[in-house]
Amino acid sequence: MNDIFKSILKEELMLFMEFIKLSIIDWKGYQGTLLSFDSFLHTECLIEKKIDAQLISRWLDGLNVQLSTKKGRLSQIKKFSDYLSTLGIIANLPELPRNTREFKPYVYSIDEITQIFEVADDLLFTKPHVKIMAEFPVLLRILYGCGLRLGEAASLKWDDIDLSAGVITVKKAKNKKQRIVPMGDELARILILYKKSPCFDAQVCNFLFSNDNGQCRSEAAYWSVFNRILCDLGIKNSQSVKHSPRGPCIHSLRHTFTFHSLLKAEAEGRGFMETVPFLSTYLGHESLMHTDKYLKARHELYTKSHEVISDYTHDVFPQDV
């Protein structure tokens, strides 16, 4: 711990981090934020132990994350600034603008989804000795078939999956909220075949997807493979990094699952009002407002369905004032 911080505030950061490790279960999130802030302070070559709002704003501006994430990181830095204040070190924080509801998820068309799976299925033939190429088609089917977040799917273990009952227990969920996710018969069949395949050895590793050391593979590896698929298909990807909020990406499979699930419910005669609470719970959203953001799909592809969903949601979700 003594060597991970480099800036003029390295001693204060070290002591604060030790306190966080003792008082907060999810302390690794704090460590990531503090390491990022320390690296920024180190490049600033400060000669005085003092942080002001302008300095923190420049650090935040350099983070390629969504505004909500910046607010979360700022709240963590606020606790550090409160700690500095008890030591007599000046620490002022900036204000961030209010979140706006401009986020519009990218939903893949049926043709795009079909092409993505076709290219993914061919990966193993192009690189038969690369393990991730055998894993990737199965991972995509879990993401699209169950609407899981990438981190949730990437950390799955066989102990989390009941193939006979056709359910997945998501344990590494956002906001520490575990949930049970039913899956379709076809996905269960694919997982049974995958478990028996030579690319998986139950004696070595319990993870569905793992690196050569038997450890959970990083999400960045899957982002890289998926972005390569989009590039090969000529699907414009405005995201150079995973946290950019615009354009098609691997997380868009979750958006696509959500929208297609609502269209399926509509086609089968199930009312929107009865469907969306269950779907929101299925997705692991904290509130219906999070699900609402997923419904602003591509108008040029789903104009008619958009009109139906918009009519339903007009009185369901509160509008910004």
C-alpha cells in the first residue's frame, strides 16, 4: 500500500485508504478512484498540499465516463476532502450539472443481430486455438438472451446455473443485488453442449468463461472482440472506449433484449403496465426509471412500436421539469 500512491498527498491518501478498507465492504471502488486522482495530482506536480474545485474539475473532465459515474467518483473524493479538512488541508469541491435524460440506447436491428451472431460463430474457425473465440458466441447468447450486464455474465460460475430448471443466479450484480434470471430452452441446450465441449474443463475451472489461468477474464477482452466484429460488419461504432454513452457496443445487446422483450409482450397481448415491472426486476434495475431509459430505441427501425410504447409510458414515468 505504501507504494501505490505517488503524489504530494500520497501519505494522506494511504491513511485514508486504510480507513476505507476497514469501514467499507466495497473498498476497491474507492481505491480505483483514489488511484486515478493520485495519478492526476502527480502529473500536476503540485508543490503545496491543497486541492481546489478547479483542480478537481480538470481531473473529472479527463475521465471518459458518464455524468452519473462522475458524480459517484466526486462523492468519493468528497469523503477524502472531508478527511483532509480534519488535517487542516484546504479542499474545495466543484459542482456537477444535473443529469439530463438525453441518453438514447442503441438497439440492434434484426439483421444486425443476425450478422453479429454469424460472425461470432465463425471466430472459432478463424482462430481454433484461441479459447476466447470458443467462449464468445456463448457469452453473446447469454447477453442477448437474458439481458445480463457484461460483468454479470463474465463472472458466472457453473454453480450459479441450474440447467435442469433453466435459471441463472446472478451473484456479481450491480448495486450488490442478486437476482434469479430464467433462460430460454434453447440457451439452456447451448450451455449443456458448451459444458461438454473440449474448450471447457470442469476439473480445472468453475467459471463459464476464463483465461488460461482459470481466472475470470477481463471485460476489456470481450469489448475488444466485439468491437472487432462491429468493425468487420461496418456497423458504425462511435465508442472508442467502453464508457462512452453513444453508439453500438456490447452493452447494446442488453438494450436490444429489453426492447425486443417489450415488443414480444405487445405481440402476445400482454399489457405494458403488467410487463414492465417484471422486466425491470428481471434486468436488476433499482427503479422503473432505469428501465424507461432503455425504451428510447432507434426510431427509424421501430417507429410503429415506439408510438405504442410512448403512449403507454406517457403517464407511467414522470417527465423532467
